[in-house]
Amino acid sequence: MPGKKNPQPAEKKFALEKLRENCKALFGVSTSTFAGATLGMTGRYSVEEMKAHLEKWGKEKVK
């Protein structure tokens, strides 16, 4: 109907532990790589959010 907006469904968010358990299948990274990339992170993330974070983390230069 005109004037009605269909809101986008919210992305499902997961605890870091759940994403870590499935990091190889979801992101193609080892658990140790996932642990390093998420060091100090807390909260819940969608698969897309975490994928973007891992890609960004992988491109950072070593200090």
C-alpha cells in the first residue's frame, strides 16, 4: 500500500563465543586468528559486522 514502509528485519546478532565456534565455516579463519582479531571485544555481532571487522583487522599493518 502506498505510504507504508516495510522495515528491514534486524540482523541477527551472536555472542562472540558462538561466532568463534563457527569462525572457520563463517569467515575462513582459524580460532587463533579470530581470537587475535577480537581481543578486547565484547558484545554481540552480526555475521556481516564480524566479517567486515576481520577484513579490516587483516589489512592493518603490524606495529
